[in-house]
Amino acid sequence: MLEARLNEAAILKRLLEAIKELVADANFECNEEGINLQAMDNSHVALVSVKLDATGFKRYRCDRPMPLGVNLNSLTKVLKCAKDDDVVIIKAADDADILSLTYEARNSDRIAEYDMKLMDIDADTLGIPDTDYDARVTMPSSEFSRIVRDLSQLGESVRIEVSKEGVRFVSEGEAANGNILLKQSEITTKAGSSSTKKEEDADEEEENEEDGEDEGGDGKKKAKKAKKEKVKKETGEDVSMNGEEEDDEEEFKADGEDGEEEQEEDSSSKKRKKAPAKATGKATKKAKKSKDGDDDGDLPDGVRIELNQHVNLTFSLKYLVNFSKSSSLSNVVQLMMSNDVPLLVSYEFGQGHIRYYLAPKIGDD
């Protein structure tokens, strides 16, 4: 018995849209750890591997390992009947030939139920060996999508070269050539140092004010008194009434050093809050990034390159354009390469991951 409850139908819809053109029929292998899919395209050039962790579901139960053979185009049509924010409940009995999908609307009592016929698909699960890649490029998935889409207008292949200079995408067509270089970004470091510098400046300014308070004495008190009177005028209080001004002055003097320190602390705390404002905005963006699935939590517009050895390989753009459709699942993509080894394109998201393996082109093949 399988029962899986997913908070948002959008996850499954985006997942199916990303792989349906590569693979027609596939087995979803279900076990207590989650749901896995592994399939090759018809030409055996590309392999797709999907994992949905059991922890990514609101509720998950799988009594025993079971395959769910589905036609991906048919499943895509059934999923289109759900709204993006609908709760999806997937059910299948042991040895059943029917897959049940129930959509529960969040803001209404609408419940839609669909039954889909399962298929017997005889497919061998391929063992994917662990590989130590010579180059790893982490970049925004939107940037990767744009590059492969643009270069696919020029030619059928792209040469990806990773070196100390950066990662270069080169496509040569009959009418035009394209060459795009992405250098490693240092945005994270700069943002951090800028924030630290602003905080240090704020602290230094606060210290200077405290020193000035000790040296300034009466002048400081007069300035604060004038400021206080100005505030009262703005709020509509009558400062010119007999005796009130003197009372205020006496009250100010009675507070003594404590009153001054309190106002200084308020002033300095405001300055502290204002100083790192820009850095805070970026930090929020960074946190969102981490939540969406980037384990390292880099800024989405940054490019990071880890290089052990120079890599230079050529791939089919048609497949890369298909892979890039997974950018709707994650803001970050990782390209992992070694010479004479299939390229690994990996997207991590909250419920699991989707990985593509693409064999490089050799010579004119």
C-alpha cells in the first residue's frame, strides 16, 4: 500500500514537464525512503534520475517496495487538472493496476479524484557509479537556461570549457558563432566585507559621540534640549507656556548622566539598524536560496567554480535545453564534468533532486 501526501501539486507538475520530452514511459520505484525514477531516452544518450524523499511529503507510507509504471504524457495531463497550490494525495494498492490521485483545494471544499491506469514496464535499473569530477560549476539556473537557449539558435552543439579563467560556452554554427564566458563571482565576499565595514563605522561613530559627550558637557545638554523642544513643537505641544520650559530643563538635569546615556543608546541603536540595511536584504535573498535547495546558500546571481583539472567537452544542445526546463524547480544548477565522462547536471529542491547525465560528443559523432 502506497499513500503519499504532497503539499503542492506544482512540484509534480514542474517535474513532469521537465522530463516528459526525454522519457515516454518509466517506473516510479516506491519504497520506505521515498519515490525514485530512473530512465534513459530512446537514443541512450541521456539518463534522468529523480528522487523524492519521504521526508519531503506531508505524509508518506509505503508498506513494501513497489514499481508504478506510468506513461509520463498521460500523467502530465492528469496533473494539469490540479491547481498549483492544491494538496495532492497519491494512492496505490499492492499489485494494483490503478494509480489514484486526489486534489484537495486549500481555500475551498473542492476535492477532485482521478484514476490512472498503470503499465507493466520492463526496465533495468542502471547502477550510477560514484565519480570524482574534475570540475564543478555552481551557477544560477536561469543563466544556464538562457545560455543554452541562445546558443541553440546558432548550432547543434556546445563546447563547455572549465579553466582558471572561468567556464566558457562555445557554439559554432553555419551562419554565426557564439562564445560566452562566466567568471567566478565574488559577490558573497564583497557583501560580507561591506556589511562588516558599515558596522565598524557605526560603532566608531558611536564611540566618537560618547567621547564628545564627556568633553562637550553643557554644550551637549543645550543641543539636546533644543532638539527636545523642536520635537515638542512638531507634536503640537505648547513650549512657550510659563514655567513649562523650566520644568523640562529641571527634569532633564535631574535625569543626569543616565538620561543622556539612554538617549545616546537609542540614537546609536537606530544607527546600527540603518547601517547593515543593504546587507540584510542580500542575506534574506541568501536564506531564500538555501531554502530552495542550494545547500551552500550562495547568492543566486553568483557563479562558483571548483577546479582540479582543465576540462573541455562537447555536448548536444538539444538535450541541454531539455535539462534546463528544471530551472522551475530550483534557482541553482550544478554542472559536474570530467574528461571523457558524462556530464552531470543537478538540480536540488526541497523535496529531493533531479539529475541528468549526458554523454559527450566525440569527434564528428
